[in-house]
Amino acid sequence: MSTRREGLLPPLLPVTADDHGAWVIVVSTILLIITALATTVTFISRIRILRKLSWSDSVVFLSLFFFIPQTVCINIASFHGIGKHRHALSDPSFEVYSKTVFASQLLAVVVLSCSKTAVVLLVLSLQPFEKITFACKSILGMIAAWTLASLVALGTQCNHPRPWISSPDRCVNQYALYISLGAIHMILDLSIIALPMTLLHQVQIIQWKRHQISALFATRILVMALTIAGLRSLHPIFKSKHPDRPWHMVMPAIWLQLILSSSILCTCIPTLKRVLADLQTGMMAGAVSEFFEQSVSGHTNTGSHSGSKSDSGIGRGSASSTPHSRPRRDSTGVERVDSQAILRDHAIVQTIDYEVRYDGKPTRVSSHYESDSSIHMDSDTR
């Protein structure tokens, strides 16, 4: 047992009492994989259904394009500083940590902007009423203004020429800046959720389907909830008595990755719902054709399936001209007899006589039908 323990390799990303950066790397990498898979499935399904890509699909893919380098920046910052104490970092490591965190913030704004724009473009692609179209264009303008203002504010939050070095004496009130940008971000998300709901209440659609589609777009509330949690996690960084920014950066970094990933996923959900519905076809829905069953059991269309249909049609057409069924040979050389013709030849014709009196004039009606029963019924109702 001791030799086995000595042969074990150390973990790839160890978590120690003085280094918690591995948590950020693991969470961010898993979220990137999930987001990439969902976006790829959405991208392929839209091509399969529409045979082309809309502006909304292209913008969603663009958000993933910026999310990849943003995750790389966070992982590099975790290797060089996130989750470690400031006194344990060398000046070169702290420089790399500061630059990558600064770059990840700018890329995060672009990712959120693209995901918001994709939802609005999706609503516009439905060709809504004039008021909804005007609202969509207005929200697109506000998203563009928020993106530009956020990039300028984050880019100039600290004095140049090194704006990535954060310290109270050379930066603005960063805590108030982040809360302001996050609040506007949530207001925009709330407006985006209201757009499709307003549109659905103006069109004629089944009530349960209206609620279902509204719920798909309303999943974006999750992004707002994660944003609130992320803003609350900033308090130890800016309001603690002994601020140690790299050490307290673990939870804000994780919440940021959750916000970005959920924002892209919530944009893909309306299309992914169609993909999940398409999976309920064929064998997954339990629909097995008769031809498939007979083929698996060894009876092909030359024996029973197609032949029985054609033979029954021939039997019905020739039953009136031939009193007895004639044996036939199929492709395998086995004699076959038309079972329907046999039933007709051996059937007993039954007659039911009854009178119907209407306006004092009796009418006698006789009906004949075929049966395989041996009982003859004759009733006279007067």
C-alpha cells in the first residue's frame, strides 16, 4: 500500500491553503466547454432547419469567439495571482495577473453585448409589429451605448500609462463603477426579456404555447441573479480593512464566468428547444413501422407485407368472378391461398327482415351482410 501511495503523481492543479486559483481554472474551463457545445449545436441546427444563418446566429457565434480568449485570460491570471496572497507574488507575476484581469474585463463587456444583441435580433427576425420593431431598435442603441461607455470607463479606470495596475491612489472608485455598470446591464436584460413577451401577447397563439415560449426567453433572469451575486462578492476586495485583491479575487472571477456562460446559454435556449423536440422522432419516440418489424422478423415485402396488400386487392377484384380461391405461388415457390376468398366462399348469408311504418305506408327493408358465423337469424318486427 505504501508503494502505491509513493507512485501517485501530484495533482495537476493543487489547492493549498495559500493558493485557491485552481478553483477558478476548473470552473472556467468547464463552463467554456459547455458553452461551446451548446453554441455549436445551435449553429448546426439553425443551418439544418433554415439552410442559412441569420444575424442573430452570427452574433451568438461571435459572443463565443470573444468568450474563448476571455477564459484564457482568466486562467492565466489564476496561474499568476488569483487565489494567492499579494506578498507571495513576485512583481512580474503580479504584472501578468493585473494585465490579464484587465483584459478579461474588457472582453467580458463584449461577450455580454453580443449575447444581448443576439436576442434582440432574434425578435426582429420575427417581423413584429411597428411598435415592437421600434422598441427593438431602441434597445439595440442602448446596448451599443452601454458597450461603448463600459469599455471607455474600464479602460480609463486607472491612470495611464499602466491602467491595469489597481490601487486606491491611482484609480477611480472602482466599486461604484462596477455596481453602476452591473445595474445598467441588468436593466437591459430586463428590457430584453420584456420584448418577446410583449410580442407574444399581441399575436393569436395558444395560451400554453405562449407561456412556454415566454418561459424560454425568461430564463435570462438567471443572468440577473448571477450578476447580483457577483456584485456582492466584490465587497471584500474594496471594503475590507486589509485588502488583498489577488486573494479575494477567486469568487468574483467565478461569478463573472458564470454570468458570461449563462448569458450565452440563455440566448441559445430558444433554438436548443427545437433541437430537443427533433430528438423525439423515429426510434426515440417508439414509432416502428410495420415494414421494419416484418423485415427484422424475416418477412420481407416479397412474402407478406407488400404481397398481402396486392393479393388482397386481387382477391377482392376476382371474388365476384371466381367462386373458389385459387392457390398462387410467390417468389419463393410456396403455394399461397387468398384467405379473404376462403372466408367469402364459406360465409353464410344472413337476412334480417323488418318493416318500418312511416306516414301509414309500410316499407320493407332487407339488408344482407357477410359473416363467418353458422347461426341464421331471421326476425320480423312489426
